[in-house]
Amino acid sequence: MRTLVYYVNSTLDGFIAAPDGSFDFLPQEPEVLAHLAAEWPQTFPTFTHPQFGIASPPTGRFDAVLMGRGTYEPALKMGVTSPYAHLAQYVFSRTLPPSDDPQVQIVDRDPAAFVRDLKARPGGDIWLCGGGQLAGQLLDQVDELVVKLSPLVIGSGVPLVDRGFDPRRLTLRDARPFDSGVVVLRYAAAG
């Protein structure tokens, strides 16, 4: 069975974006970007591959990416209809019309049921790109959480997981600290 991996950038106080959905305040240190390009190349938008020396299409564990509307819209505003063209792309939205891009499927049904079905199909692992509301709806389906933890406190914004109080225990599998204060943490869902 395929694994759902929530791989995301977060501040120390648990926000993945500003209240307006922007994330340009999150640090982009060269040593961290080089590590991520080597270890997680499929999580870079396709159009950035030449900039980071990533072979296109990149090899790795993922063959699909899940996004909420708020995560997908910045690419649309830049005129990019298929930000992760090297992956099957599923965008969850009840307000977006069907995509004109054949590489992007707009999903307007229950995310958890859709992901259960997707995980049962043959294929590689599935990357949950964001956002917080979608992560909240899919938390029961998440098998692994990878957080690039940035040394920032912002006070408010889009939470890492947006759902009601429901404590979950995770098991730390790996931690990679950087001199800049960024730490990449990899957790497995407790089973």
C-alpha cells in the first residue's frame, strides 16, 4: 500500500503560511535548499528544476501530489497550471472549475475517501503538499510527517493542521539540523 507523506515547511509556532496564505517570509538558505534538492527533489515545482540542478523528471518516492485550493492558487496567479508536472496532481476544491490542464485533477469530494482509494491503487508514495485545512481533513490518512522547521515565530497564519482538538502521538524517525537553525524532522504516525 502507498504511503501518504505530509511534507511541509513550518514556523516554530506551527504555521505554514501567513494569514493571507503567503509564505515568502520563510527562510530559503542555500545549504538547506541543496539538502532538500538532493533528498526531496520531487517536492520542487517542475519549473524550478533547472535553477536547483534537479534532473527532470526527478527520481524519488512520490508519483502524486495533493494540494488544497490555497496551495494551488499561487501557481495559477503566476500562469502555471501544472506546478508539479512530474507528478500526478490532485487539487481539492469545491469552488474551482475542472482544470483545463490534463495533468491536474480538481477533486470536489471527500478528501479522506479519495485518499483511501488512491492509497489502495498501485503506485509510488503520495505527497501531501498542503494546506492546513486539507491536512486537518487527512490527518487520519497521514503515514509520515516531514517538517522543515524554520526558526521563526509569526503569531498567526495558516496552521500546520487545521482541525479540532485531537492529540496525536508521532514517532521521531530522523532529525537533520542546519547551522541556520532550520531542522528537518521526519516522524512516523503512531500505529
